[in-house]
Amino acid sequence: MKLLNRFIPSSGMRQVPKSVTVHAVLLAYTVIALFPIIVVVINAFKERRAIFRDPLDLPDSDSFTLVGFQQVLLRSDFGLYSWNSLVVTILAVGLVLLLGAMAAWALTEYKFKGNLLITFLFAMGIMIPIRLGTVSILSLMVNLDLVNTLTALVLVYIAQGLPLAVYILSEFVRTIPKELTEAARCDSVSEYKIFFCVILPLLKPAMATVAVFTMIPIWNDLWFPLILAPGEETRTITLGVQQFVGQYVTDWNSVLSALTLAIVPVLILYTIFSRQLIRGLTSGAVK
Amino acid sequence: MTPSNQHDEKKPFPWHLVFFLGPGLLIYVVFSVYPLLDTLVLSLFNEQQGQSSFVGLQNFITLVTDETWSQAFWNALGNNFKFFAIHMLVQNPIGLLLAVLLSSPKLRLSGTYRTLIFMPTMLSVVIIGFVWQLLLSPIWGISENFLYSIGLGQYFDAWLGKESSALITLAFISVWQFVGIPMMLIYATLLNIPDDIVDASVVDGANSFQTFWHIKLPLILPTIAMVSILTFVANFNAFELIYAVKGALAGPDFSTDLMGTFFYRTFFGFQLQQGSASMGAAVATLMFLIILVGVMLFLFFIQRRIQRFQF
């Protein structure tokens, strides 16, 4: 509460323009948020001695080195890990969007027995984390012979992403005017065509929001890759980095480089899509 | 495909419904609903030498009373509540403050601040754990030197390595990473408050603090409640940060053990203790109940009480 007092124009103090205080606080917090990440990234490009002597200096011609990155690429298959993460994320997000949109359409458009129950079932999934079912998921995957396959991860992530997708997309389907579908039905257009040619294109903006929300937890997950697909061939980037750092913890160049390799692509993607993400967060899509 | 004969001829079997709903529902039920229910059932059985027998609530009784289990269980549960309390007391107030500042009228660069402050939230918890482990490392000494430069050097310690401070330090790392979420959600709510209401209070002579306290705060309470429940669920499900920084043993001496790491160890085993699917299922069931109770409390009490503030 003390911090909020700065909003009270105090007569005793020298009057500092309010916007200066606001900028000072926001700038300070921005530094706090970015500093740790920047320190790791700049030191990944420095020699071991420079990392310890001047950790806050930018790499210069003397201290610059890529030895850490060379070590990482030599000792582990970062290319493969990134590829695995990419395949799993794209397949899972793509299918969450398609199946989620189809389910959202069915649940909002058609009246049928069990509609309410299924809607409730999906709603539960928003709050109850899927990893509580891990014991059974693992034995299920063992029985289906899917352990150490990317398929196992894709299936679990679809199940994980669907509830929120169905919820957000249903809200969106409700805003589509009824006249649109009724006009199409009068022209005896099939239900399938109505969905794929009329509804699906209209859902695009909402699907972009869902895509971002679904993508982040999948890309960053450690739990399911660790339990369902820990093998070298199916390792995702998050698990790969975790294992690599655990193994080479004393090799500072390698550790810093491995972290940088995991951080930079995400930050590039984030800067590209941040507008989309923030619009999604602030448009009230998640209530 | 022939429609089923049992149905009225005028009302053919709704194949389109099966087509639209079927695939999604099937995957969701098989890989989420069924495993959850199966876990709840499994927690009532005991598996020994491949033989599974019904034992009722025995697994739970063992968890909360048996000497070898109960100490670890209550420790993890207590730590988890501490972890959650730190989030509530630190993450949400800072998020609120940042959101209020960001929504100041005619603030320049607000988009840039927003994007940059939200950045750590995007990264994997595992990566963030390692980043802070390096920064707080006494070997590297970045934090130590920084504290010396601002005259607080004597307070530096190997926080992550000490039993008394490791959990709190990890909680602060998590707060640092996720403060963007309350900030963003509260900011969105603040933007949606109609200008008329704020203007009216200003015309009535309220200063900006009074406007905030009496007008804006009640309107963002639902958002704060929602942020709290999201934090609750995420905290009682947390695993990655502890596993990355401290390993499955959640050291030193289990002082950073949370329900997530306890669940992992129970299920997969550690050191001399063998992993057990049914005990793992019992821990998962307890986590499920804790989260369920939290969500129910939110839905029935908080949500209802704050309803009257909504438009």
C-alpha cells in the first residue's frame, strides 16, 4: 500500500511530475526482468576468463569466442531436439485448433443429449491439470507401445490443449450471427460445408489467440518429455537442455551457450508474435 | 455409411455430430479424462509383485500417518503452501502495481514496457531455473558483487544451497518469472473500465488514490481472484523449477520439496525406495482433491461475493 501512496499528490514534497515516477518504476522493473537473461546471453559469447572477471561487460575482440556453442553442438544433438520440439508443437497446436474448432462448433450449434455434460467435461479440463493422470497415462502409453515416440507427446498435448481451445472458440462461435448459417441451410448447403467454408474462416482471429496460449506450455514442458519420451531420439529441446546442463554443469561456456540456444529462438518468436499474444490476453479472451 | 435403423426416418443419425465432436472428444477422454479417473481408482489399490488388490483408503492412511511417508508428505504440503503464500504476497501486489502504472493515461512506451516485462514468462521454467542458479552462484559471484556495489554485500549467501532459504529463493525466482501474468490480466481489466466512471469520481473531487481505492480496485477484484486461482493451480502442480535447480530430491534435505516433486519421487522411486504406481496415484489423488477444493472455493465463495461489483 505504501507504494500506492506515490499517487497522492503530496504538498510537502517537491513536486516531481507524476509521469517521471511512473517511468522510473516501470524502467526499473524492466531492467529487473531483462537483466538475468541478458547476462546469460552476453556471457555465452565470452571466454571463460572474461566470464568470471567481467561478467557484465559485452564481449570484445579479445574475449569473444564461440567455443561454448561448438561444444554444445558437438556433444549433443541440439538440431534434433529443436526439430522434435518443432514437430510436436506444430502437430499438437494444429490439431488442437482443428479439433477444438470442430468440437466448439458442435457444442454451440447443435442441441443434443449430453451436450451439457460434454461441455462440463471440457470445462473441468481447464482447471484440472492433466499431469495428475500421469500414472495412468504412462501405463496407457506402455500398452499402446507409444513410449519414446513423439506421437505420445502429441496425443497428450492435444488432450491438454483442447479444453481451453473449446472454451475460447465456443465463446467466439456464439458471436457469429445465426442468419449466416441459416441462409446457408436454406440453400441446402451441407453441415460440413457450412463449417469448413463459412465458420472456420471466421474463427481465424480467435484461433490465433488459442494457438499462442497452446503453444507456450507445450514448447516449454519438461514433465511429459521426461516421463513419456526421455530417449535420445525423441528428446525435446527443454528436456535436452535440462539433461545437457545437468551433465556439463561445470563447463560454464557450454552451459551458458546451451541456455542461450534455448532462449534466443523463443525471444525472436515472441517479438514477432507479441502483438498477437498481448491482444489475446487483453481482449478478454481468457475470463 | 447407413444411418441406424432404430432412428426415426425423418431424423437420420447425426453423423455430422460424430464427425465434428468425435475426434476431439475421443482424444480428450482417452488421454485426459480416463487417466484422471483411472488414477483416482488406482489410488484405492495396492500393487505387489504384479498382484493388485483393493485396499480402500489404506494408501492415504499410510501417506498421512506412516512414519516413512507422512513426514515427507506433510513437508511437501507445507512447503507448497509457503510457495503459494509467497506468490500471493509478492507476485500479485507487484503485478497490480505494474498494471496500474502501465494504464496511466497517455503513458508513452507502455507497449514496450509491457512486452519486455512479460518476456520472462514466455521462457521455459527449466531455463529460468538454470539462469538464476548461475546468477546466484557464489562461484560466479554476480549477485554478490552487485550487492557489494550497493553496500549490501554482507547479506549475500548461497541462498539456493541453504535449507532455511532455498524454498523462499525458488519462490522468488518463480514470482520473478510469472509476474507478467497478473500484470497483463489486471491491466486488461483496467483498460476496460469505462472512462465515465473515473471521470465522474474526479468531478466529485476524488484524488487519484481515492479513485483507485474506491472505483478501480473493486472493479479489478474479480481479476485478482482469477489470478489467485490460476496461481493456486499452477503452484500445487509445480515441478519443473524444483527439478531443474534441485533435482528430484528437492534438496537440501527435502527443504524445497513440493507436491509435484513428491509425486514424481513416489511414482518413480529414488535412492533405495522403490517407485509405486498405486502410492503415486494416491499422491496425485490428494493433489487433485486440493486443487478441486481450491477451485470450488473460488467458484462458490469468491466468485459469488464479487459478482455484485460487476456491471
